[in-house]
Amino acid sequence: MPASREARWPLAGLAVVALVVTGAATLWPAPSASPAPPPTSDPVVSVSRSSCGQDWTRPRPGPQTFQVHNTGAVTTTVDLIEPATGAVVGEVEGVGSGTTRALPVSLGDGEYAFRCIPDEADAVVGPTVRISGSGLPSNPAVVPVTQEDLYGPTKAYEAQVLTGIDALVRDSGLLTEAVHRGDRGASETAWLTAHLSYERLGAAYGAFGDAATAIDGTTAGLAGGTADPGFTGFHRLEFGLWHDEPMGALAAVADRLDADVRDLRQTFPAAQIDPNDMALRAHEIMEDALQFEVSGRTDYGSGTTLATTLANIEGTRTVLDVLRPVLQPRMPALPTVDSWLDRATAAVQAARRPDGTWTPVGAVDRGEREKIDGTIAELAEQLAPIAGIVAPRRVS
């Protein structure tokens, strides 16, 4: 699920490392590789285990692409930094021995240096160079995030997820009771409440292991489709409730779901949420919502995928709130992300009827559907840089 991070630090709103197009940042171009420095007018910088950019002696302002050539024997990550603060202007990872990789940046007035981080060796910082008199402002850079920076937010998020799982246990129990009573209407209402409790858990999915599939898996990859024994959890119960399967037969499905939810409550405290996952999932949650929920692909009869989308937005907002202390000094575009969260919430809520029920995706007015699609897509784009900004990195 995590995307390749060969080129990182896509910083929204920072011309240093991104081209800003309609308010969204584009990622750095994928680095190229070659056995030796190519003939080019771009600056060529040599790096190794013991030296880093000593040959960069004629700095110039403006957009440019460094050709970073590793003359050493070990793979090296290379950062272009502001040496006074260690803030990163650009980065290229995994420059192999004897290879050349492209590092595109745009430089203004200020001081810069290359920092090389060889595998299994200490970092080396090259000589400081200065650009002045260009008339260009000193472009902003981003101070690297450390594991220590993410410790507090990760623990805070784990506590919130545990509270959310407690709500899920409660709601799953009420759902099971309704199914056992044979009350289909009450079961359908309780199903949606419990399902949304699960969908708000957001970035924790990676820590759930096999429980995620057992609780919220679909028929994808199951040879028997909806009749496959491996089809369990919320969507299996949804299919049965909205396709008039006998309530007595669905009791076992509800019991299995309830047991899986309670098992998750028992095992989660021993699990750990990967700090990388929090930022990465914030973007992926909305990408998945666009692909599976807004499209209606995960609708097994309830017609509530837009309610699920809203729960996903709420889960993403929770992730951003715990990461906010880390993001605020590093991401000038954070208020724009917040604005798109609000716009996405409003667009999706328009599909909610006055009585609280939800309009199925297929029945949503075309104009409203296009607005939902466009808003969620833009929100996903706005969230994309966060994974690169928050990713903890080695600096020494």
C-alpha cells in the first residue's frame, strides 16, 4: 500500500522543491540513473563516504537540476540543506555506487551545503556556499522530522484509536443483539452505526493485521464471491441484511463479527502504529474513499458508501489534528488542507436526507456527484505532501 519514497519532500506551496499547479504541489521528478555523469550543463556534484559536494564551487540562483554522482563504494542519501538550521531544500535517496541521480531544486539567496548520509556510516556535510545579489528571496526549506518528534503524536493517536475501538465494541454488541432479536430494521440501523465507528479509525488499519480483513473485508479475491466462506464481517452482514437473508441465519454472521471486534480490542494495545503510516494513510484513506466508496464499489446493499466516505474524512481529520504540532511549522499550505476537508465534508453531507438516511451513490444527482468526486480528488491531492514532510529521517 505505501508508495515508493524514492523522491521525497513534496512540499505544498514551497517553490524550492515543488512546482505549484492550481494550488497543489507536484512531486519531484523520478531520479534517473546512469553509470557515469552525463554530459550536461547542469551542475555535477560528487559524493562519497568521506566527501560531499566539494566540487560545487560556482553556485547559481534559480531552477536547476544537480547531477549527483556517487564515486564511493556505498549507497548514499544526499540532501541539499541550509547548514545553519539543517532544513532540507531537496533530497535524493539511494544513490548507488557509481551511479548518477538527478536532484532538481530552485535556489534563492542564502547559504547551502550538501549533506551525505552513507549507509552504515556517519553523515558528512560539505562546504557551505553562498548565493547573493540575485534579487531572489531565500526560498523556504523544511526542518527534518525525527522519530522523537513523532513519539507524542503517535501515542496520542493510539489512545484515540483505543477509545474508538471501545465505541466499536459497544456498537457491535448492540448490532448483534438486534440481529438476534430478528429485527431487520433495527439491525440495519445498528449496522450503519457500528460500521461508521470502524471506518473512523483511519490510519490505524496497518496495525490491525488480519483483523482488518475479517472485520471489513470485501469479496475481492474470493472465488465464491458473496457465498465464499472467507467473506465475513460488516460487508457480509450488510449483504445479508439488505438481500433479505433469514435473520436466524445472520445471527452467526453477527456473532463472528462481534467476536472479531472483541479480539481486536484485546490485541490492539500490544500493537504499534507505525509513525510513517499515520501521515501516509491520511492521503491513502481519501484515495481509497474515492476509488471504492464514492464509486459505490463497496456497496453490498445498504447504499451508505457516502456515509462511509464522511467517516473516512472524519478519520483523516483526526490524524491531521494529532500531527498538527509537527506540520504547522513545516507546511504553509496546512490551512488549505483544512479548507478542503471542510469542503469535502459539506459536499458529502449534501447526500444525506433530512431524516438522516443516505442517498445511494447511483441515485445522487449528476451535478452533486461530480462535485463530490472533484472535491474528494482535490482533498487527496492536498493531503499527498504530508507523508513526505512528516517522514522521519536520519540526519547524522
